[in-house]
Amino acid sequence: MRHAAYVVTTVEGARADVQELAQRKVPLIKMWVDTRGGTIKTLTPDLYGAILDEAHKHGMCVAVHATPPSDAKNLLRAGIDVFGHMISDVDDELVALFKQHPNTAILLALSAPRRVVSAPWLNPPHPLIRETVSPAQIKRLQDRLAAQTPEESAQARQAWDRLARGVRLLAAAGVKIGVGTDGGGQTGDQFVGWTMHAELENMVAAGMTPAQVLVAATRNSAEILGLADLGMVAPGKSADFVVLDANPLDDITNTRRISKVFLRGHEVDRARFRAGWGTATASN
């Protein structure tokens, strides 16, 4: 997505870019405070500070891609609104900073880190996966995970354990948690749609309760994005909801036992979509 990014090199340029977005009525800005694997220069405090200051003057929310804890701490001190991804390591100082900035939220993306450690839904593929993902893509992910070396698997386990500990600490501290970023985006074979169900399972595996996870995936995520008509089944909200055949409070994987889907008060014809997808898959 680098082709779509604004390149910021000066404080004046940063403020001018934010002002342009404000004129376009953009409600949320995402910035990268990251070297992208050493390929680019990261935003320095004076630059991201200017972005934050100018955005807040215009009533805009700012989210950030910044996973190292040192950057996360500095961004909290600077007044960041949303972390677009889980922070790579959480310590007591970071938790204390979140408590000092109670309006700052974090969006989790745990699907890719954990599926290397545990993906019971892949072998055999869950029926919902077979309905929505091509056989070639399923096989590609199966082959990639099967090719992991013992060393890579051990590193993945360590990374997951560290992330899970961080999720538990943030949830226990009362940090507002949402879900959804990179849940099937451009990093390859994350099965768009399905990854939300995997994400919920992973959040429970990390130590959150099913109730906490459901709130994070609905009300909290809508509030973080400023979508006032979504997030709850309540008067004045858009009637978007699913009807399940089993209680997700008993087992979070019951979110996959979908009976009906309603969008803006109208039932979605899932059978028609399923048939259409099957036809398209067969023709390819």
C-alpha cells in the first residue's frame, strides 16, 4: 500500500497533508511509525507529533502502525488515539501509560501469529472455509504451514506466548480492545471473512473471556472507528446481526455455527451466495 501513502519529511509538510485530508472530510488517519523492515525511514517524534496535533485540531482520529514497545510508549505520551496492531511486547510501564491515557484503544490482529502454532480449522478445512476459499488457496496455506522447520515453529511459539501475555495484561488493565485489522489483508492466504472467526478464537486462547471478545468485536470496534450506527442491537442502530445455532459464551467457536445473517434488517440469502461461489470456483 505504499503507493497510496503520503510521504512525510517535514513538520510543515505533515501539517499540510493533514489539512488536505481534513478538507476531504477524512475522519481517521493511519500513520506508520516503523522502518518496514529497514526499507524506509521511520516517522520521528516531531513528525508524528505534528500529525497528531494537526489532526486533533480538526477533530480527526489518528491510528498508528507501531509494534515496538519503545515506539508505543512514546506515541502514548504524544496522545495517539488507536494502535492499529498488537504491540510486540507489553510490560508494566506500557500498561501504566495506557492507564494514564484511558481513551487510547488497540486493535488486535492475532490470526497470522497463532495459525503457525495452532490452526485446527485447516486440516481438514472448516465447512465455512470450503464455502468461501478456493481449493488452491487452502492448499497453499496448508503447504506453507507444513513446511515450517522446528526452529521456525519454536520461534512462532515464543512470539505467540509473548503476544498472548500482552493481550492478557491489556485486557486486565481495562484497555479498550477491538479487532479486525489485517484480518485477511495483503499478507497472503489469511482467508478474508474466516479470519475474524479465527481472531475471536485466538483472543480467547490469549486469555480473554468470550464475553470480552464479543464486546471487542462488536461494540468496541464500532466505537473505535466512530461508527455510531453499528456495534450493538439497539434502537436507532443498523439491524446488522447474525443468528447462531449455539451460544458463543459457552464456546467462542460457536460464532461459526451461523443460522441466519441480517443486513440492515433484511435476511441475507446465504444459499444464493453459496451457490454462486460454488459455480465460480468450479469454473476456475
